Amino acid sequence: MPIDYRYQLGFSWPVRSVSARLFMSVLGGALVGIGSMAGIFYRSLESKSIDQIQDTLNAQVQVINGQLTNSQAYVKAISSAVRANQQAGIQDAESYKQLVFEFFKSRPDLTMAVFFGQDAYQIVRDRPWFYPYFYVDQGSSGMVGHRLPAPYQHVRYSEIYTDDNYPTRDYWKAAIAARGDVWLEPYEWSGIKMTTFYSPFYNDRRKLLGIAGADVNISALAQKLKRTVTRGEGYFAVFSQEGKLLVPPPNFKFTKVTTDYYDFALFREAWLILQSRPVGMAYMEGQFLAYQRVPSTNWIAVAVVPESVVKYPIWRTVLIGAAIAALVLAFVVYAAVQYLNRRLQPIVSKCNDLLISDFSSNSSMKEPRHFLENSNGSLSGNSSETYSSLEISTLVQNSAGLLTSESNAAQDLEQSKSSRSPHRMDELEFLSFSFERMSKQVQQSFQSLESANQFLQQTVAERTAALDQLQQAQIQLVQSEKMSGLGQMLAGIAHEINNPVNFIYGNLDHIKNYTTDLISLIHQYQSIVQVIPQNMRSQYLSDLESEADFDAEELAFIEEDLGKILGSMTLGTERIRQLVLSLRNFSRSDQGMHQPFQVNEGIESTLALLNHRLKANSQRPAIQVATQLGDLPLVDCYPGPLNQVLMNLLANAIDALEERTARWDFPEIEANPNRLQITTKLVKSDSSQLSNSPINTDTVEIAITDNGSGIPPAIQAKIFDPFFTTKPIGKGTGIGLSISYQIIAEKHHGSLTCCSQPGQGTTFMIRLPLKQPPIPIAGVAHGTGGDSRAPVVRSESLETEGSTTS
């Protein structure tokens, strides 16, 4: 195409342009400013984010420590109360038991058990050991002690000396050896992570009286912590002094009873750092780790935050600075370009006037070619499979020939300007260069326009002739499909009628013989009656009856057989009558108008016409047909085309079933028989929608399901395309489903859909409105309301289309 040398005021490239040089200067300065700004704010924002993470972790540590401190103070209160009672001389075990229970009822949130254990004979003097223990019953098996009566049935009491012999246990010995407050290493109990706080208490002479304590629920402690660290990101974790996981990260699932830091790659690498100082910050594997010890237990609390969360504010600030710089840059460059435009406008206007006349001629020359491209695209869209690749390549070659003159002109211009390339000029030099080339471009453009007009006329004539041929071929194909379908249908009808007709014909000889014998007998009787005198008739008839006794069995057989023959002939004629009635219902004329029609009758008529294909034959048993026909009102439709759609879908289903079992033997098919399921039902519309609609929007659904091999997804997308078929040549043309789709979607304003899974059969669903909308003005197209695909294949009469397959 001709090269466009028009100059437009504004930016240009490369930097030899005045506007581009100005743009680059301002842009460079803005980038330097943005870089400086990013460097200044980076450290401050990073430090602020790290401090925020450390402050958030410290707040969580205070929450944990506060809960544990409450438990410590609570245990101290128990030991003080027990010591006060001991000093008061109370030695009754039940009193101490009640004292512990009262403390249990007022326990802190996380406390699961309350107790104290005496040293030998120090509190209750009538026994060496005494250890009242109240705890919350978890409903697990193997719980020690007994459950208290209502309303404290959720509480259990155990005398630990009786149930556990506590003086011999390590936890008792460790608490005595510590001679001070002790937090045990966390442990598992009934699916809960627990820890125990022990506090020994003494008399005034520093004699050990016993140990008070409480069990604390660490699992519940996790619920009191925040789920995220900052900006909705990050997580908290708490480890014991020995590294056991106490508070897991979010969404962590325990895969074993005891989980420790070694099960996490991040904490495994950072563990030595976490133990090195009470408070600190570390960076590993793209994560910031803030850590701090819990004062009361020496546990390690960790806050983990991704690096992106910390650095996001920095990038946000940089982007804001860049946006501000870009706005300033745009304003400065805009003002400069406006100033240059005012200086150059008079000259550029005259140059552009000539260029506009040149390119308007080129555009008018290109419009016919664009029309050709659009018409070619439209034609190929409707009949892409009709045109051969040879015709398309010829069209491309002709188009290329038309553009030769323009290409040569462009080459001449390139050669002539090689000494002064526009890319090496600024705006003023470019204006001078443009004037030198305009006159040649105008002349070349008009020559190209004349050639394009001639090519356009020739191409339009060729495409019109090709379109006429295509339409004739489509009409012939549809007519051929009609005749094929009509022949198949007549063959089936002849097969169905032939059996009863042959039966009737074969029994006519028997009826004729029986009738002839009876008439002959009557004639003999009449002749005898006339010849024999009146006084001898009784004797003669008596003799005749005695002679005929030996034929009584034969006469009884004739009477019985004649009745059976007449009954069978009646059934045969009734079968013929029903076939004729089904054929009449199937092929009823719609007279170009929709009318009330009972869809269930159409289905039964179509099944009657296809009965010869459903029967058993030498290759397979009969196809099982199950119908669930709902109670349908009359449907406003075109009965003839609708019956044809049913015929197409049922014939395709039978073909699919026969294809599935083509290589099976008879026993295999009997074990897994072919089945057809036909279902109809009325679907009521929403009453709220009916009030806004001028017509009844109730629909009738017809589902035809087979248990064939199914349709692959790649083929499902094409089954309604015209001329698409998977059958061998000669067995299907590929327009049956396309026409069926057109009948349902366009003629009945319904929908036809396919649902199939390979190996699980296929279901075709027809949805028809109960009432048809008013017939629109001719020429106004109807939408299908569903699939936007509109089949191209059309016929002037759809009532007798033949069945095809997808």
C-alpha cells in the first residue's frame, strides 16, 4: 500500500524530532527524581514495617504471658488457702477437698484442672498422702476418678494417691527438687496440648507442706491469638523451650502426636538464632521472622511475615511518585508541543490539504477491495467447505496482482528518498520532503483506483455465479436427503404391513375351503328335504345324523379354527389400520400455520413407523423402549416438522445403539441390552415472569436418551453444523440435525441441546414453548434465545426431510 508521509504535529521518533528530544529530557529528569525518592523512603518504610511486626509480636506475647500469669497467681492463692487452713489446725480431708473444688469452680479461662498434694502427714494427719484433683471431663476412655453429680457432671474428681501413687512419679519429684515454681514441658492429654504449673508451699520453718498446681490448656490459648501479623498476612507460632510446637500456623494439620520445630524447614534452619537472644529479628527464605521469649515459661513466640508484605509500601510509594512525575512531565511536554504547533500550523495546513486529497483517493480505491474482502469472508462463512483451495489461492493471486503498481510506486519513493530519510529529519525538514512527493502519490493513487474498479467488477460477477451454484447444490442435496428419508420410511412401512397382509392372504384359502364345504352341505340338505316325503323325513334325518357322528370332531375343529383365523385376520387388519393412522398423523400437513398438537401422539406415531428397526433380528435382540409420557396439554406448533425432528433424533439413536453393538455377539447384547428412554413433561414458568410477558411462557420438554457409546466433546461442538457427519459416505449427509435445530430454534422458538459423555450414552433435549409468539413482519429475524449458531442449510419445505446423523 502507499507509504503515508503525512506529518502530524506532536511527538515523533527517533529522538531527532524536536518533540521527542524534549520528551526524553524531561523523562530523564523525572526518572532520576523517582530513583532518588525510592532510595530515601526505602529504609524508613522497611524499618517502620519491621518495628510494627515486632510490636505486634510483643502484644501477642503479653497476651500469652498474661494468661499464664493468671494461672500462676491462681495456684498461689490455692497454696495460701491450704497453708492457712493447716495453720488453723484443720485436718479434715473433706474440708480440703471442698476447698479445692471451690477454687476449681472459679478457675481462670484456660485452666483444665486444680489440685494440691501434701507431703507425708503434713496437712491431713490421719493419712500419709493426700492429693485431691478436680478436672474437666473430656469424655475420653480411661479417665481416672469419678464424675460428679449434676449440675457438675462435666467435672471429675480423683484422689491421685489412690489412682496414680504420686509420691513415686517424676512430676512430684521434679517439683520438690526445684524448690520453686515449675512449668512442665507441654504434653498431649485427650487430644489437647497441656502444661502444668507446680508451686511448692512451706510452713514458717521452711518445712515442705505440699505442692499446689493447675493444668493449663495450651490448645485453647491459640484461639486468643491473632490469625495474621500485619495487613492480613503472616502468622504466629509458639514453641516450648525444647522446641515442641504449641501454637501452630494457620491451616496446619498435625500428622503425629508430637510436632516440633524440626518438622518445619524454615524453623529448623532458624532454631539456633531463635534461641540465641530473648528478642530479635531474622530473615530467611524470603520471610521475616520476629521472635521473643514468654517471660513466665521461657517459650519462644515467632511472627513470620513474607518479604512482599514488608516491601509493598515501598513499591506503592514509588508508583505514586512515578505517577506524579508522569503528570508533571505530561503537562510540560503538552505546553511545549502546543507552542511548536502554533509556529508550524500555517505550513502544515497547506501540506496536509494536499495529502488529504491524495489519501482520500487512496481510501476510495481501497473501499471496493475491503468490500471484496468482506464479501469473500461472508461467502466463505456460509459455504467455506464448498470453495476449493484452488479458487481461494486464485483470488489471492489476483489481489496481489492488483497491488503490484502500488508496491512499485512505494519502492520508487523509497529509492528516491534514500539520500534524505524522514527518520533523519526534524519536523521542518519533513515538511519540505512531503511537498516533493505528493504530486507523484496522487497520480499513482488514481491509476491504482482505476485498476481496482475493474477488478471489483470482475470479482463481483464471479462471486455471484459461484453463489448461485452453491445455492443450487444445497437445494439438490436437501432434495436428495428428502428422497432418502422418504425411501427409508416407506421401506419400514412396507415391512410392517407385509407381515399382516401375508398372514391374511395365507388364510384366505382355508376360509374358502371351509365356506365351500359348508355351502355344499346346506345345498345337499335342501335337495334331500325336497325329495323325501314328509312321513319319512324324521327317520332319514336320524339315519343321516348317525352316519355323520364320525365327522363331529372334524366339524368342531373347523368351528374353532375358523374363529381363530377370523380373529387373527381382524388383528392383522387392525395393525394395518394403526400403521396407516400413524402414517397419516406423522405426515399431516400444517398448511403453513402452527396449530394445537398432542406431542405424545406424535411420539407414538413416530415409534410405530420405526417399529421395524426396533424389532429383534438375526444380529441383535429387540431394542428396549421405555416411555414416560407426561400429561401434556395441546402444544401450539407445526406438527409435520416437529414429527420430522422426532424421526431424525430417534433414527440417530437407533443408529448409535446398532453401532455400539456391531461387534458384539447375541449373548453379549442380551446381557447389556440396547435401551431408548423417551420422556415428556410440562415445565411451569415463574408466575412473576408471566405477569410481565404478553404470552404464556410454559414449556414442554422432550428428552430422548440412548445408552450408546456417547459423543466425544470435540464432536458435540459440531453436531449441529451443516454437512457435518460421522457416518460413512452414502449413509448420511450431515444436514438432518442441522435442519432439526432450525425447525426447533427458528420455526418453534425453542431449543435443541445435546448432553453426552463418552461411554455413557446421549440425551437430546427439546424445549418447546406451549404457545407460539405472534408471527413477525416478514424480513425480521428471530433469535433462538440460546445458541447463537444459525444453521445455513435451509429448505423451502421441512416437513419431509430425511433422517441423518451427526
